[in-house]
Amino acid sequence: MTDTKKHTVLVVEDEMATALAMGSALEQEGYEVLRAADGEEGLRVALEKHPEVLLVDLKLPKMSGMDMIHALREDAWGKTARVVILTNVSDMGSLQAAMMNDTFYYLIKSDSSVADVIRAVATQLAPSA
Amino acid sequence: MVEQVLQVVAQSYQQVQTIAAFPLLIAGVFVLIVVALGVYVAIVARVRADARVAHLVKAYDTVTKELREAQKIGHFGSFVFDFRDLELSSWSEEMYRLYGLMPREKTPDIHTFLRLAHPQDESVVREMWTHVCTTPGPFAFSYRIVLPTKQVRYVHVEGNTLMDVETKQLRIEGVVHDITKEMEIDRAKSEFVSLASHQLKTPITSIKWLSEVLLRKGSEPVTQVQEKYISNIHDSSQHMIEMINDLLNVSRIELGTLSMKIDEFDVKELIENIREEQWHAAEEKHLTLNITYDDGLPHLVADRNLFRMVIQNLISNAIRYTPANGTIECAVSRAQTDKEFLFVRVTDSGIGIPKEERKHIFEKLYRAPNAQTLVPDGTGLGLYVVKTVIERAHGGISFESEEGKGTTFYVSVPFVWHDTAGVEKAHS
């Protein structure tokens, strides 16, 4: 994973233990990990640091993950930012709303492993993604 | 002299007459007594019969009143449809109330059940009544009705179809129970289970992920004992997630919200993902887990999460119910008989399903005694959910088993799923 060292991933997750697990695993893989614990902070960090991949939880304090993605898509850079939705909310409404915002990749947290998250990030960074 | 003789004769005649009249008199009196007694007995019998009839009428009225009251209190009505003599058909007062109709002289016909059915339940009700009208024996089913006031009511119909051996004509008798309140309570319970399960998922996922991070290469080294403990934490949290998913899926089935999100995906990739998730549990018991695929399998156009749940359930069951050093095989192929179907076979060398338990294994909360002994903490929900999902996908599931030797599950699902969620099977 030497070529991924410079890649930056923003983890927007309010659940501390989940954020810790994802962050640690990504750091072990050589990514630079940025963290945000709510939607507002996530949006601010994203627009400021321009991470290559965003991992966004849907259920977030202050601003929901979906609202954050909406706001992100308003920005010139954010319009094409790579976003992976991580959620336990497997209801169709939220996921369909994500599709409308061009966010095609999502993972249901309880059905996924840390390895799945790392794979999802790598897929987003692959040239064809 | 002659006169004297005549007088003696007359006297003798009078004596004879007197002597002869006495028995007649006795007989006459006797007849009178008998007649009087007869009249008395008849009158007494009549009075008694009248009293008996009055008593029976009163008893009948009391029973009818009590039955009416019982039906009112218990929210159930009774009905009879007699096709030999339509005059014998009847609806109880409570039946009319249940269906929101005014009592009428002519008993409503059998189509009334259908006419008032909720549009979403109509096809199921039609199917059920066709079955009831053609098959002698007991029947039971539930559905929703829409009252003329637009109020929706859940009813449970239970009864018996009798067939006249000679005329082949039917008599259908039964009761209809208003189960709206029970359904509402059930719904509230399912909503609670759903909410609680969602809340539980987040912390359990964190535990699973953190234990996975600790076990990853690149993490700080741990001792062998620590590694074993962490592995146990990981496997237990994975097991708990599966149980929560089962609970969630059951509540979705019962709330009628088990909808499908159809996506195209690679079956092989998905099953390999499940293998990755389960390998540790299999390795722990020194089980061999072989998975084979047909070459060139088309992608599935299906609900990824539901299909994943089906295969995950079958494989994790196989791991759970196979003693150490056993073998589990999973073969994924295109069905031989119908190329439009994907065929998955999961075989284990486990404890097997006892013969007498086989008919129950897809029932909700059911667990075979030998399964309970080996794994006490199962929910008995997995196979119920699996079967419901497969049926929703218009697929099929069957199995073969030999106690002490193992079980094979056969699953077939179409390569392209369509979400035709109509009336929940849970209603019927």
C-alpha cells in the first residue's frame, strides 16, 4: 500500500468506537485519516482539506449525513468528491436520496467488516472509479 | 190367583232388574271415573308439556341471548352457508356488526366476504374462498376488510366445510373473529423490536470492528491467549449481529415492510465475502468449508442484502450445527432444469434434523431439540426468514437430512427478482 500513503480519507462518524475502528484500520493501510464527529464539522473539514474519499455516516448530530452530502454537492469541488455512505439505516428512502446526489457506494455497517470499508476506499481510488 | 202370580212375577222381575242394574251402575261409574282420570291426565300432560315448551323456549332465548352477548363481548360472529337448502344459511347479529352491515332477512351470500375485502387482500381472500368452497375440512385465514365507513378491520375466519356424500353439496360453517386490536398490539410489538434492534446494531458493530482491527496484521502484536479472546469477542459480536438481523427481518415481515431493493451484483463476490466473515468460526471448529461455483454465472439482479442474508444464514447454521472436524460444502450453479434460476446447495456433515421435527423447521421460533442441546442460544428465526424471503423472490427451498449424518439445503432463486410485495403472507 505504499502508493496510498498520500491519500486522504475523511471519516464523518459520531460513534466514537466505530470512528476509531475505521480510522485505525485505514491508518494501518497507510492512509491519512481526517475525522469529524458531526455533519457540520464534516462539511467544513471536507471543503477545507479536500479529502480524496469521504466516509459518511447518515445519522449524524447537527447536520445529517444526507444534508451534508447535499451541501457538499453545491460546492464546485464537492460536486465530484468521492463519497461512501456508511449506515445502519438500511431504509430505501435514505439510500435512494443518496443515489439522487450521485453517491453510488454505500455499506450497511453491521453487514460489513473493516476489510469491506478498506476495500470500498480502495475501489473509490482506483483509476476507473 | 192369576193376579197373585202376576204380582209375584212382577216382583221377581223388579228384583231381577234391581239385581241387574247394580253392575251396570258400577260399570258406568267406573267408566266415568276412567274418563275423568283420562281427561285429568291429558290436562296435566298438556299443562306439563306447555310448561316444558315454555321452559325450552325460555332456555333457547337465554342461550341465544347469551350467545349474542358472548359474540358481542368476544368480537366474533358466526355464519352458515348451506348450499343444499339456502334457507338454512344464516349470519349471527355480530357478523353483521363486524362487517358493518345492517341485519337483513336474506342471509348475505358468500361473495360478501370478498366484496368487503381490502383491495390489497382481495386476491388472497378469493384464493382462500375458492379453496374453502371446494375442499371439505377445517380452514382458517385472516384478512383485512374495509367497512362502508372506510374503517379497516382485521378479521380471522375459522370454520369447517362439510360435503354431503350423495349430493356433493356443501355446508360451510364457521366464525369470524375481529382481531384488529391483536394486530395493533402485534404491530406495536414489532415496531418496538425493530427500534430496539436498530439501536443495538451500532454498539455491536463497533465491538466487531474494533476486535477486527486488533486482529489485523499491522496492529500491535498480542499474545496467543489475547488473540483467542479477541477472536471470541469478534465471533460473538458477529453472531449477535446475525440475531439482530433476524429479529429485524421478522419485524419487517410482520409489519409488511420487507421491501426489496433490486441491484445487479456478482454472486461469487458476495459469497466470498460471506466466507471471509465466517472462516474464523469454521476454523475454530476445524471445519472444512468448500465453496464451488459454475463457470460463467450471470450476475444476480436481486436484493443484495436479502440474498446475502439467505446464504449467510444457511452457511452459519451449517457451521453452528456441525461438530468439530466436519465438512461444509456450498455449490453455486445455474439450475439444470430452468436456466433462469440460480441454484445453491449447502451440505454439512452436522447433527442432522430428526425425522419428526422436519415439518417444523421453517416455523417461526421453532428449534429442534438436538439443535437446542448443541447450541442453546439460537433464536429459531433464521430459517423462517430465509423461507419467507425466498418465497417473496419466487424461489424455492427444500432439504434432505439424516440425523447424525448431516443436512443438505437446496435453494433456487430467479436470476432476476421482482418485488411483487402484495399482501403479507403473515395475514394468512
